[in-house]
Amino acid sequence: VSAKNQFGWSEESLSSDACSTKPEGSAEKIKLSQVHKYQEEIFECDPGHAIRKDTRVPLDYSQESSPVQLESGSLQELYSFSSEVSVGRFGAVVNGSSKKLSCNLALKTVLASSDTESLVLKEYEIMKSLCHERIVALKTASLHDDLLVLGMERLSGMDVLTYLTLRNHYNEDMVAGIIKQVFDGLEYLHFRGICYIELQPDNVVMTDANSCNIKLVDFGSASFVPRTGAVVNVGKNACIEYLAPEVLKGNEVCHATDIWSVGVLTYILLSGYSPFLGSDEEDTKSNVMYVRYHFDKLYKEASAEATRFIMQLFKRTPEKGPAISECLENK
């Protein structure tokens, strides 16, 4: 190999070792990540990549009155595991299927030690009877000694921030449509007496690559909260940059607490930055407590209405913030 520029040709490089391809069909196929698969879909479809407005799947509302039961048995009897999606400190999410239901699922496995069992089982208790088009559906659940498995409907795996980032462009109307769907999901949760608590981009997942429809996933920090409010335990692994001031203070939370988190999500989608993230944990916590953030991080195309909307959602006293019904009426 040699290179050429305006001065001429370079010296030739050392020759590489000879190599040959394997016989057809003998080589292992390259496994593409979720992001690469999404990029293939988005760039190989029609030139304008028109977004389908509606890709709804029929819901089984009988789940509200007949919740998913916690099964027992060996993992091999209940599930088939195919590929790993993500791994955390206390568990993992893998693609797999239910042998009983004969359907593909996203299987969330969580270690349930004696210290964390009640917190882990709370996620199952919250999800077992939920049925809404903006909430990921729990299809099966099982407990195996110290391991809880939650089998959920399999989505595209593309979180909302990655979805928007990989597009050539997106606008405020798209963000508004996504936030409206988030409010729809939260409104249902509040009706069921549940606060989501820790809303972040990773937990807002697109139903597929070719639509702008979302579902809320991961209820690890969610909690049953009456309308009068309650103190909740979000665990040591919660990301404080997404939490409302009352959560960090250990005060009672209420349904209005989730409004703050929507403000954080809106800011991120309109800027690419986390509004309260500081240089370290203490700095971040201080920014949240004193509501310190900067509007100059927002994209220059962001409208004055969007700026006012974010300001309305960031209230240190949750009762002073707007209700979901008021947010949905916002321009």
C-alpha cells in the first residue's frame, strides 16, 4: 500500500500476511447491536422515512382484574434465553421467550437477597395488573430462590434519546408528541395509585423503529403512593439528576412529583443535556435542591412556549406545579 499527494507517491508499506475467506456457510454471522439494526431500518426504508403514526397492539384489559401470577419451576422449564441486552449490578435484561405462552419476551432477571427481596418484589406487584398502551406489558413472572424473572413484551429496545439522536433531524413537535404520550402513561399510573418517581430517557422506549410511539419501562423505582402522599425508598442506585427535590430530601412524595421528572426529560430532549447534572454527586444534588439550570443549553430553535413549559414543571414545592390535565392543554 502506498499513498499519493501533491508531492508524489510514498514508499510502499510492508506487505500483509496472506489470508483467505472461509468456505461459504461456515463463518459465524456478525451480530448487530440494537443501534445498528435501527440504523439499517431507518436508512434502508423510503427516502423520507415517514413516521407511522399508529402501531398500536390490542390490549388485554382482563389483566387488570386477573393479574399475572408469580410462577415457580426451573428456568429451563419456563424460558428459552437467546441474547443479552444489558447487565447491571443486581441483574440483567435478556431476549428470550416463554415456553408456556409461546411468545418472544424481554426477560428482566433481578437478584433478590434477604435485604432487597421486598424491594424487588414490589416491581412485580406494581406491574402485574397494569394495562395501558403507554406502559410495557408484563406477560409472565417467576421466582427462583433468590432470582426474580419478569417477562415483558419485547419492544424495539431503542430509548427515546437514542431514537431522536440517530435521526437526521427532529423538531419540537416530535418532542411534544413524545411528552404527551409520557403524560398519558403517568396519568394512568396515578389513577392506579402509583408514582413512577425516576423518569429518565433510558426508561422511555420506542415501540418500534418506524413510529414515534413510546412505552414506559423499568418500574424499579416506582412505588404505590396515595393521593395524600407518602415517603418512598428509591434505593441506592437511583440517578439523583432525575429525582425531584422532595425525593432527595426524604420528604413525602405525591403524584405531582412525577411532573418534575417530565420537566427533566423535556429539557434533555430539547438540548441533549441533563439540566441538573453537576461536576459530582453533591453538586448535582445542590443543583436539584436549588433548581439551578441554564436555558442557554436548549437548542436555538426551542420556542418561548417550550421554555415557559419547562419553567412551569420545575417547582420546588410539587403542589405549586401544574396538573397533568393542565400540561396536556399546553401549546
